[in-house]
Amino acid sequence: MSAGTPILLERDNVNDEVVTLVRWFVQNGERVDAGTLIAEIETSKANVEVQASHAGYLQWGFAEKADVLLTEPLGHIFSEPVPADALLLAVGRLSEASSSLKQPAFATSVDTSSPGGNTGESRQTDVAPVFSSVAGYNTCFSRRAQELMQEHGIPEERFSAMALVRAEDVLALIEGRHGKSTSKSKDHVLLRSSESEPRVVGAPKLPVIEVPLSRMKRSEGQALASGVRNTIPSAVSVTCFTRGLRAALESNPVVAGNVGAVIVYEVARLLRKYPAFNATYRPSTMLQYEQVNIGYAMDDGRGLKVAVLQDCDQKSLLEISSELRGLVLGYLEDKLNPSQISGGTFTISDLSGSGVSSFLPLISEDQGAILGVSSEQFSPGEYEGSYNLTLAFDHQLSEGRTAVLFLNDLKDRLLHYEKAMVGGGTSVSFVVCARCGRGVDELPDAKSYMVRTSVPPGHLCNLCIAGF
């Protein structure tokens, strides 16, 4: 039988070195055609479908729920049927690998005695980690693990019993060989973060059930933790009084009640006025982004995704509204691709439809601010309502006064949409250009005007009519 063609995975995210095989759609040894959906993998950003590159017979390379290095083939496609004994052998290797990878990557010995007698404290002895054996596998190394090994002169042979070596495994070996780590009780466990410094966390005393987090949730936590570690978070809020912004926008033919699109549109333009919120911090430096790419957080219970609208400050309200609807649809159908959820420079977390009166959003990795939008609140029998806008920002890049100015500017711009109403009662319309989204007050001079049109429905400003 020929060697077969490997099924190689594409790197959609530069930060991913390992993905998780969620499920196989084709049985081991089954024939597939070119383009057949054969598997689903989970990256740190999204679930991705894998299709067969050509026709043949599939042989699995990994079991479901296994972590797969991007340098490893997911499986192979053979031009001839795979013999039954080869399939049985492959299943045996998959089972063996799956059980071994569930074991802890390393274990350390703990010496509960202390020099000079029993003092009630324990210390971790200066010993190298003990690695479990994985038979029949070639050792694979992550990029960061290879860098650490070269930096500290550690040969690959030290990990010959492991199938997959990550940076934390190398750090464990380095710390076990070169340093000591103390804890106050043997009931404490040593957890490792993305930094080299370990942190000690108390082990729970009550019975627990282990529930593995998805790769997406772990990635989300790492990104938020990175945002917290690298920022000095602060936040300010303003209250916007309204006659019902959401209800007012429902009759606008441009946005059709899409408050999120209006907020994205106005925030994008304000970020040019307040560039410190469209930036990220590096030691002694502010890195201001040249683009305004606004991430719009979405979560209907199936997992948080932040869809990104690129170059928002250069798009009309109509374009933003249409693009945002497409991203929401892609989220609901689980079809957002990695390019649609990466590259954000500022984030909006809109909980206006969730009944939330106020909340504190968390700054994302490599960003300097995030806007939280709460729901409109109405007292019983009152027509006037209110909602809160909260800006969480990095105090290394800006300060509270500037954040208040940003929010008050945004508040005034949003109130403009109510002031632009013509008429009253239930028949409310807006004098807003259906093509560029400009309101009457945004037109450049007194000679500007709006005309009512049928196609597109609503109004057009004289600039759009002239082709500008």
C-alpha cells in the first residue's frame, strides 16, 4: 500500500500551535470524495471544518478530543482501501495516545519535612520533573519550547518519553533543576501561567468534578488575562436620558432599529478624536493603531465571539449596519472565519438587549479601551428612560477626564438621533441620508439640503445626489 497523502491543517491564527480535534464526520477507513467534510477542529478563535483534498480512503491520525500540533497530519488519505489490520493498529495507537495525554505532563516530589525539625511548613524539593512515557510516538516540540531549550542548552533527548512538549514542560524542567519553590501547605498546588513566574493557588477542600474548558474558552481567558496583566484598568460611566433610543431608531430606513450599528458608526469617528483609546501600551510607549477596527462582542449562550468591523471610520452608517447584520448572522450559523474575529483595535460590549442596568467590561489583549452599553431602563409609567455608557480604559494611556469627554461626546451624538426626528406620536421619521448616514446637523453648510426619495426609501443629501 502507498504511503498515503497527509491531511495537513492550515494556520489561520499566528498564535495557534495546537488545535483540538472536535469530531470526525467519516469513519476510519471509509472512502471519501474530494471536498467531503471529514472533520471539525477547534482553534483558539473558531471551529473550522476540514474537507478532503482529493478522493481516497481515510485513515485517522488522532482520536476525537485530542490536541493536534499544526505540524502533524490529522490523518492520511490512501488511493487503495486500508487493510483491516492497519486500521486496528491505528486505533490501538490512538487509544494509547489518548490515555497517556490525559496524565499530568509532570510530577514533582514534595518534602514535608523542614530543616531543624517540624515547623508545620512544607517545601518543594529541588528535583527534576518525572515525565510519563508515551510509546510509539515521535516527540514534537512547540515553537516556544524549542526557543527555551536552545536558550538553556537542554537537549531534545530529555523529553524523549513525551509525545508533545510545550513551553510549560520545559519551564518545569528548568525550575526543577535550577530553583526552589516553597509553599505553606502540602495542600497547595503549583499552577503555571504564560509567564515564567509560577503562582501558588490553594487546592479546593470540597469534592469537585473536573470539567475541561474548550480551547476557545481557554484562549478567551488567556487574552483577557493578558489584557489585565498589561493594563492599569480604570473606568468611568455616564447616564444618557432618552425618550427611547431603540424605539426611535426602528423607523429609520438606514439602520432599522440597529442601535449597535449607530454606536459603532459614532464611536469609530470619535476614536480619531481620542486616539489614546485606539491604542495599546508597551513599556514607556503608546502604540496608536492606524486603522479603526471595532470589535463587536456577541454571546447568545453558545460562546463569546468578538466580530471585527474593519476601517469603521471610513464606512457609512448604511455600510456598517449591513456588515454588522452579516456578522451577527455568521455568528448565529457558526460560520465566522478567523479573519472576521481578529485584528480589533477597540471593542464594544453591547448588553442593551439583556436587561442589564450597568456592568464593567474587560479590556481585550493588545487594546487600550472597551465600551460597555447597558439596557434602557424605564420607571413604571414614565416615558423618559435612561441607559449607561461605561468606558473601561488603560490608565497608562489616558486618564478619567479624557474618558469623560469621550463619553459625553458619544452621548451627545446619540441624542442627536432623537433630536433629528420630524413629526411625533407613532409616525416618527428621521432626516438622515439613506446612503451616507449623515444627519441634517452633519451637513457641511447652510446650502446643504435633503430630498425625499423612493429608491432608496427615505432621504438623500445633496452631496450623495451629486456623487460625492
